[in-house]
Amino acid sequence: MAEQLAQLVREVERLITTPYVPSLQDLHDLVQHTKSSTIGTWALCKRCQVGLLADVLIEALSRSRVALPLITAFASTSSSFRDALLERHPVILDAFLEKAVDTNGDEYLPACIALFSSPLPASVVPPARIAPFITKLVSLMAANLCVKTVAPLHAFISGLKGSSRILNDIPSEVMSNLQLEFTKTLRNLDDHMGNLLCLATFAQIATALDTKSQNQHGSETPWLLSIKHFFGQKRGLKTLDLVVLRVILACSSSCNLTPFEATESIRLAICIADAIEPEQKQAWMAGNNPKIAKLCEKAVRDVPYSQTQTMVIVFLHTLLPAHSLPSQLREVGIKVLLSKNSQQTMETIPHQLIPRLAKSLAESGEHATRQLLAFTFDVLRGGKCAGAEIPTLHLANLVLAGVQEVHTDIMLSNVKHSMVPMREVLRETVDYFPRQPSESQCSGRACCTSELYTRQNRLFLSLLGLYNMASAQNGSDIIMKTFIRRVEQSMPSLDCAFSTTTPKTFRGSFALRDRHELPSTQVNRNWRSGVTELFMQNAQTSHDNMMRKIEDTCFDLERRCHDVEGPLRATEEERDRYASENEQLKRQNEEFNERLKSETTEMETKLRNSHDSFVELGHENTRLEQLLQGQYSYTEELTMSLNSAREELQYQQQSSENALHIEKEKARSKELEMIATITGKDDQLEDLQQELCSLQMKNEETRQSLDQMSSEKATLSQLSSSLEQELASAREALKQARLLVDEKEDQVNRFVAQEEELRKKLGSAETTVAQQNLEVERLYSELEESDEKSRSEIEKLKHDLEAGASRATSEIAKHETENRRLHAAMQAAALDASRDVQSKDKRIQHLERKVQALRDERAAKAREFSEAQQHIGRLMGVMGFSANAPESNAPAKHQRTRSSVNATPAARIPQPISDDEDGIQLAQSFESITSSFNGPTPKRPRGNRKSTNQPYALNTTGSKAKSPPPAIAISRSVRKPLAEADRNSPTKSQPSSGSKRNQVDDSFQETQAQGNPEENRLHDLDLDMDLEFSKDFLFSSTAFTESTDRIAP
């Protein structure tokens, strides 16, 4: 920061001290890589060079391509540069506007916005091209509505805050278009910066065009009333609620804004809150203590960026009264304002908000006021001016200005304990007042010494005025105010050498050129014609100057001839005036003499009467003097007792105030704890209320679906009666299948018993083999003893044992093959049973598809019938008949509500509730603000609107649903035209049960031939069908329930 400032100072001094028009490329490159706060600090420290730099940039407009961007950069950052530019070149504003209004003048738009980025000085007369320029900005904004087009319009109108007459010149159509486009932006809840920019622009317009101002639009203009409704009684509470929620969102850890965007959004929120009426602020603060407590908690703890935290603290101090601020928030505000790095404080907090923050802190109590004044004392002594003298002095002046804006009674009570250190500071600095620099040149220094000492002298006089006001008694404040004013007027002006520098003689009037008109790098070889043209221009200029000089000489001669006779005419007029005055005085003198004689006689008589009364009054006076002496002694006694009582009362009052202050602090801390608890309970209550609302909505939807099902039940009663016979036959077949399954189960049980018997036999065989093995072992032992004697017998026994083992092995293999055969027979029986059950399932599915086809056909016929009735009603209305009678005779079953039919199952699924309470409150606040813009049009009621959804959304999983088989389409009857239908029976006649049964059998056979066994599931079951199936049919079959349980979700 310091290095960038030093480079900027050196480059600017190099430019303003050259005897020719310099190149600005180096300065442009430096500004591109320098923060805007550094440029503002340079303009604050080097005020003596601001005007000279403005002259250099204006002179380079016709020669350099970077002069215009440099003017834009300096004017948008420093108001002092903009003021010096307009003071030295007043026509530059109108010239820039003229270029910007043109079709090819887009490069001048940022420069005009920069010149209007802050309120214009009072000495500047606004040009007439401001209204067309605003019209162009509004047209650009309407063509592409975004933050980039709204921000310039907000900045421009902010500069017109003190010039309401300029807004009166704008056509009403343009302002109405502006209001409509901004209202569209406010409806978009996701556009955080767009909402705040639009509301801030509305706030600037409402502040400039208040109801007291007279303008061409009048107070009844619709667009102006709509803007003021955002800050008045109609929508002021909702606007403030939205602004506070935006601030909470900006300082939230889950916010996606950058630190600059978050800080800018809080600054816009402060601007919007200032425009809201005070009564609405009080009403909002009385009913939103939880939000205030939450914002205070976020300001102290949860803010991720220090810059954002600073702006949140400033927002709370400007919104809430000083007495309602928590003590912790006041301490943080003092730390932010009186930090060690004053330059960083000046960069973070806008300059116009520093006095407001200081005023709020000074009103909060004596401790904060003492700290603010102590900071000012240290700055005046020079203890806090190391490294950044002028920014720190500027901050001290702003803080002291905020303290002086406090109400007199509050300030006197808070300043009384700071009088002694203030007197010491004034006594120390009065010996050096006024301070003057030893050198008049500030070349090569970081700051101008003349500006430094000027600010120190101004701070001393401000402190002296504050001390005088605090210690004023018996009118001495008026004498000291006059003395201080005289001192300010007689104080010598500390001008730097740069401030007294006159513009260079080679600089004349400026000329604006477009980018394509700037000189190119190509060489001009026709130099003779150029020189000739230059000589002709010089000759024309000399001729014009000569003619102008002759005109001035002739005018001067005429004026002198008229001035020669002037004294004589004046003397004659004065003589006549004196003569008339003399005659008038004579007449008045005669009248006064006559009146004096009459009054003299009256006074003589009164004098004689008064002499007698005077003697009587003398006696009365002596008596009263005696009484007065007694009253004097009694008054002295009462005065002494009153003084003692007053001292005792002051002591008791001070002690009670201290106790009351301690109790207030305790009560405030308890109140904050209770508010935090209440906030948590409110959040839980809001969640429960939202769940209750969702449950109520689901209950309402269920009730509507029940009503629909009851109405459909009446219409499907005839169809269900025709299907009962088929369902009875299906039940019989199902019972037979169940009996068959029971028989198969008995067979399986028998097979299992046989298997158990075989296992027992196998176990006995194994025991026999074990016994034989034991016998073999015994024989082996015997053979070992009689090996030599019975070798032949042993060979024979081995042969016998091997034969027995082979026989046992063959028997075991035979038992295993028998067991596998039994298992295969059992599986075949189970497969046959499952196939029978699947065939029954296919038949049931076919019946359900047929029911669905009939329902679709009935819905189509009902829709066509309702459209025909509407068409007949319109025809009867055109022909003059009444359309109410036919509608009253219409069947009740066609008067169902379509909204309940159109509700799909996906619409009845409850949406997840977000846990982010800031987003919920923000959405509720915004929907309440823009509710008046989203209402239905009054052309026709909602009930007559046709739904764009399908009349029946029956399949919830549309991607997995299968198209019905061709047999269903063939089985449908051909729809008759409306003219050929029977008027007495609008519903379709039901086909006979025999033909229907044949169609069902044919379609069932086709489905059984083409279907896949794995697809025999109830995919397309209609949940809204209310057929009266018996409990035996639904729950008596185990196989059927297992097959339905395997239906895909």
C-alpha cells in the first residue's frame, strides 16, 4: 500500500511539472495495478496536486487514448478530484454528456457515471442533457436487465440526491419504465445484488422526490406512489424485513458472495433502511426481536470476513437506537472505529457513515464518549499520526463531527468527565496555534504539509468549540462562538506551492475526439497542404481576435459616453429627492408641535396628581422595607437548607443512577439470553408449523382423492356388477388351483417321509459296515497271531469282505438315484403349480387393463360432453337464450373437480423442508412483498381455467409402464359422434356379459401366448380404483400374495 502510494505520488509530480503535454501511459499502467483506496488516499494527502492533474488530463483528451480512462478512475474514487475538475472546467460535464448520448458514445458512459458518483457541489449548475442520459441508461437497462446495467443507474441517481429538480425533467414514461423493470428484478429471489440495487435506487428517488417537493409529475403519479409504497405504511415493514434478511444472508458462512459483494450489499441495505419511515422502523423493531438478536450474534461471532463484520456493525448502529444496542456490540463498534490502523478503517467504512457510527456510540454512554474524545486528543497531540498523518486527522475530524451531532443534553452529561483532559490538551496545543509549515513546497513527500497543518488547526478549533459548549454559562458560549468564528476567518491560508501554480500558457480550450479520430502512427507525406491549412487557420483565428477586439473597443466607447452624463443625472435626482424630503419634514414638524402643546397641558395635571400619590408611596415604601429585611433573613435560612438538601439529593441520585445502570446491564444480559432461547424455540415452532401445513395439504389432497373415489364408485357400480361373475369364476379356478397345490404339498410330504426312511436304512447300513470293520480288525489281530497257520483262510475272508463292501456300495448308489428322482418329481409339481398361478395372474391383469381402458374412454367422453355443453352454452348465449337451465339439469357425475383428477401421485409427495431458516424467512418476506404483482388476472375465475396436465395420470412409473396389448384396443367400442348419441343417456351403454367374456377369453389367450413368465406382475394397478373385492379373494391364497409381493416398485 505505501509503496503504491509513493509510486503514484512520484508519477503525478512528474506529469504536473513537465513544461509540455506528457505521455500518460505510465500513469495508466500504474493505476491499473493500484487499489482504488490508494487513489483516494493520494487525493486526500496531495490535495494541492489534484487540480493540476485534472488540467493535464483535460489537455491530453485530444492527444491520448488513456486520458478518458484515467479521468474515470480518479473521478470515481475521489470526490475532491471530481470537484476540482468541475471547478476548473465547468463545461466538461455537458461535453461528456453530449458524447455519451450519441449513438457511438459508449466510451463516455463510464466517465459520466464517475462524475455523478457522488452528489454535485452546490456551485455546479446541472446541465440539460442529464434527462436524455438517464433515458439512455434506462433503455440499456431494459434491453439487458442485470447487475451490470442496474449499478450505473444507481450510481448516477445517487449523485442527484441533492438535485430533485433534475429528476423532474425526466419524462414520466421513462420513470414508469424504470419502475416496471426494477419491479421485475425484485421478483427474482435468487438475484441478491439485483434486489438490493433496485431497492436502493428506489430509496434515492423517494428521498429526492418527497411529498413536500413540487414537481411536474405531482404526488398522484402512479410510478412515484408505487416506489414510495416500498418505504411507507403499505410495504415498509416487508421491505425492512427483506433488507435485514439480506444482511443476515450476506454475513452467513454459507453465502456465495465475495467479500466486496457482501460489503456492498450491506452498504445498499443501509441506504434502503434510511429511506424507510421512522414509524415503520419502530413497528418492525418492536415485533422482530429474534431477528435483531440473531443479527447481533452473527455480527459478533459468525462473520467470516472482518470487512463484512465491520459493515454489519455499522448497519446495526445506524438501524437501532443507541440505548437498545447490546454492550458487546458497542465495544466491538469502538474497536472497529478506533483501530490502530486508521487508514484501513477509512478504506473499510464509507466516509459518510463514520460520523453516524460515532454519533451512535457517543449516545450509548459516557464510556464510549470518553474513548472517542481520548482518540481525538491523542491525534491532536501527535501520538497517533505516525506513518499516516492526514488519514488519521481526517478520521479524527469525522469522529468529532459525529460526537458534536449528539443532542446537547446527552452530550453534556457524557462529556463532563472528559473536561479536564480536554482542557489540558487545549492548553498544550494553544501555544503552537496556528501551526504553519516551515516550507511551502511538498515535492517528494508522501503528504502535503500545508494540508496536514490545516487539518490540525481545524481539529483544534472543533475541540475548542466542543469545550466551549460543554462549559457554557450565562451566555459565554455566544461570545466564544463569535470569537472562534473570527479566529477561523482571520487564520492565514496555508497554500502549498502547487496550489498557487497557474496553468501553463500553451494550454487552451479542450477538444473532445472520438477514438477513431485520434492521430494514428502513419506518416503524413502531404506536408505542404498541412502547413497551408495551418497558416489559414492561424489567419482566421487572428482575424476573429481582431474583430472581437474592435467590438470590445466600440462597446467600451459607448459605455464611457453614457458614464460621462451619469454623475449629473445622479446629482439632479438627489436634489429633487432632498427637496421632497424637506417639505415632508416641515409638515411633520408642524404636526408634532401642535401635538406637543396638547400633551404638555395633560402632563402638568398628571404631575400634580402624581406628587400627592408619591408622598403616600414614600410612607408605604418605608413599611415595605422593614418587611423586606425580615424576608431577607428568612430567605437566607431557606437557601442554606436548600443547598444542603440539594447536595444530599445529588448524592442519592448519583448512587441510584449507578445502581440503575448496573441493574440495566444485568437485565439486558438476561434479556439477550432469553431472546436467544426464544429464537431457538421460534425456529422449532416454525419447523413444526411448516410440517403441520404440509400435513394439512396432504390431508386436503387425501380428502379430494376420497371425494373423487366416492364419485367414481357410483359410476363404476354397474361395471363392477358385470365383472363379479368373471371374478367368481376366477375365484373358483383359484380355489381349484389351491386344492391342487395342497395335493402337491401332500405328495411332497410323502416324498420327504420316504426320504427319511431311506436315510434311516442308510444309517443302519453304515452301522453294519462299522461293525464289519470292527470284525475285520479283530480278524486282523487273530490273523497276526496265527499268520503262519491260517494264511489261506485269511485270503478267503478278505475276498468275502470285499464282496460284501461292493454289495453295500451298490445299495447306497441305488438309494441316492431314488432320492434324486423324488426331488425332480417334487420340483416338477411345484413348477406346474406356479404356472397355474401365473396364468391366473395374467387373467387378473387383463381384467384390470380392461377396467383402465373403460375408465379412459369414460373420461374422454365426459371431457367431450363438457366441451360440447360449453359450446352449446356459448351458442345459446349468442342466440339470446339463458345457459343456466341446461347446466342445472346436467348429470351430477360430470361436475367433478378437474384439479383433483389432474393431481398426479408425484404432486402428492411432500417436498423436503430446508433447514436453513434464513432462506425460509427470506422467501416468505419476498413472497409477501411481490404478492400484489403475481395475482390472477380478473378476466375469468380460476375454476374455468383448463388444466394443461393430462386428465388422468395413472401410472406413476411412466418409464417402466408397458403399452396395453392389441386385444384391448380391439375390444373398445367405436365412439359415436355427439349428434348421434342419445341425449337422455350421455353415458356409454354397457356391452353384454357374454360378448365381454368372449373378448376377455380371446385377449387372455393372446396374452398367455405372447407374455413372458417374469412379466406376470401387477405393474399397472390403479390405486384410485375402488372395487368391492371380498376379503376371501384378497387374503386367502398364499401363492397369490407371494406373487403380488414381488411386484416391481
